[in-house]
Amino acid sequence: MRRVAVTGIGVISPLGNDVGEFFGGLVSGRSGIGRLTGTAAGRRGAQWTTPAPTHIGGAVTFDPSRHFAAPRLRMLDRVSQFALAAADQAVRAARIAWADVDRDRIGVFLGTGMGGAETTDDGYYTLYAERSERTKPFSVLMAMTNAAASWIGIEYGLTGPNLTFSTACSSSAVAIGEAAQRIRSGEADIMLAGGSEAPLSFGTLVAWDALKTLASEDVADPSASCKPFAKDRTGLVLAEGAAILVLEEWQHALTRGAHIHAEVAGYGLYTDAVHITRPTVNGQASAMQRALSAAALQPEDIGYINAHGTATLANDVVETCAIRQVFGKDADRVPVSSTKSMHGHLLGAAGAIEFAAAVLAMERRILPPTINLRIADPECDLDYVPGQARTGVEPRAVMSNSFAFGGTNAVLIARSVERA
């Protein structure tokens, strides 16, 4: 069986636009969540003259003109801008010498839940609010869900498999897991895999507010509005950003002297098939069990879990119960944290950015905390690493959970290089 290495990571996030800033923000317990304004994430101010249903989110500070020339920028939705910028970081970090690799054996698997949401929202605003008879000529090309993955392939001339996965909040975890499978099967030597999301448009916020899943703003401190596993949690906080990982066949990476962050050791996929929004303990537990089996690991081998941890009333309890079901006596031992408390919920990009956080936590031997957890829900009774990062740890393997509307549960496991 061919093994899969992580040789590059790129991140665009509310905590910063590179791996150092992102992980530094996590371990310092800094929140990237705050009040949204008309231009906080590049929106047209006119759309915000009507009161928004929520004023909080995880917005990225991002100047696209620093990354793209004006003619090209006219064809890129924000979701594609993030994806390309994160891919550039990942590729540079992996130090791929393009003249020495076969681009027919390099592919792109990307996850996104909303695709070009900003372009879609802007187009409808132009048509219905401004009464225009036309919208941007590239609207379809900017909004289509596979645009970001396609642009990455075009950027590097990658003619291997190129697919976009849209399974709501597990989209990018599925993309990474499926990309690893392509390498194991021998179809590819390198895959750029991850996700991108830019959902902070006015219309998207209105739609999510209608689901009654968004957090209420913490009046005393808006940055503390996301409270996973806490007794006073009120819901999730939408956020934007991207994370791309370079996955590479192990021997291929060793031959070219690449730095290996970790091994992608396990991937578990399980569908609830019960309810479009309601999570199930069995579905989440089955995905974790399948990932452990694929990695040939036992629960006691896992040294950290990056939880899905959305801060919704239902998910946090269900995920806690699922972890207890799978880990048994080890459930009280294993540290669990939700980094969504700091970067918010990136929807389709959540799995990728959280897997990146888990890999970095294992490699750097420091576990990010769950912030804003002052009083835990009595039904959420695990070790959630509350408040402060935990040092002095040496995880052999880490798990990242991604559970989605629609019932697609995806779990990834990474193993440390020392134990690989």
C-alpha cells in the first residue's frame, strides 16, 4: 500500500494569511471573530444599509490586488482568490520543482459548500435591487462550484484528476480523504487538496439566520460569541477562508528531499441517511471507527481530537456522545478542542483548516484550546482543553472530525513522522 505524506500547507483565515499567523493565533487563544461591517470582507456597502440579521463573523483581511492582476481578478470570486492564495503557499512550502515532476500525475481535489456565493449574491442584488437588466459577464464562471479547483489546476498546468466535493461542512475533509485514496491507488503522485469558502455575503447570512443556527452576539465581547461545548453556547459563527495541503506519495516525497509534516493515515466516511440537519451519534461514531480501522490504530493511539464542535446545541452533545462511544475508557484521557471558537465555521473549508490545525498541533507538540468555555454543558463532559493551549504533549496520532448537514460524516487521522 502506497503511503501519503503531507509536504505543504497553506492557509487563508480570520486569524491570519499564512501558517505561522494562523497557528500562532490558535495557540495564543486569539479570536478571529468580530463584528462585520459593509466593507469588512469586501462587500458593497449598499447591501448593508438594510440591517443584517447577524453582525458577527470570521472575516479575512485580504487585499486581492496583492495577489492578482486586475484583468484576472475580474474573473475570480472571493472563494477562488482564497483557494489560489492558499495553494500558492502550500506549493511554495512543499518546494515542488515543476521541471522534475509529471503534471499528469498531479491533481486537485477541493471542497466547498457555497461556491461563488459573493458573485451570486452580488448578481441578484444588481438584478433585483438596482433593477439592472444585466449582470457581470463572467458571473457564471465566477459562481460555479468547481471554479476554484479549476483555477488551481490551470495555475500549475495540472492535468491529473480535478474534482470538487460539496458535502456541506465535510466538503474539504472528503476532498482530502479522497485525494489520499487516489495516491494510495497509484493514480496520482501528488494531490493539492483542501477547501475554500467565502460565505459572508448579505444574502447568505440572511439564509443561515433563517435556520436558527447562528450564534447570538456576545454583547460584552463580540469576539467571544462562539462557545463550543459551553453551557451558554447559542450557535455557530460563519467564517471565510481556505486551507490547501500538498499530499504526496511517501517515497516520492523522500526521493526529492521534501519536508514531511505528517502521514495521512486514516479516512472514514459514513452517511447518517436519517435527517437533513439532525446529527446522529451512530453516524459520527461510525465515521471515527472507520478512520481508525483504515489507519490500523486503536482509540488509545489518538493523542488529540480536533472536534467538529460547531457550538450548536445539538451537535456538541451528539459529538461528545459519539466520542465516548468510540473511545470508551480513553474518552476521558484524550484532549479534544474546537478551534472554531477562534476561526469560526468555514463550512466547506472547515475540514481542511481543522485538519491542518491538527497536523500542526502534532508536529509542534502544542494543542490549541477551546476558548470561551467558562462553564461546560453538563452533557459535554470531555477534556476540551479550555482556555489555554496545552504544551508538553507528544501525540502519536491526531483525529479531525467533520460532520455535515445532509449527513455526510468524514473523519481524518494523521500520524506523526516519528511513528510513521
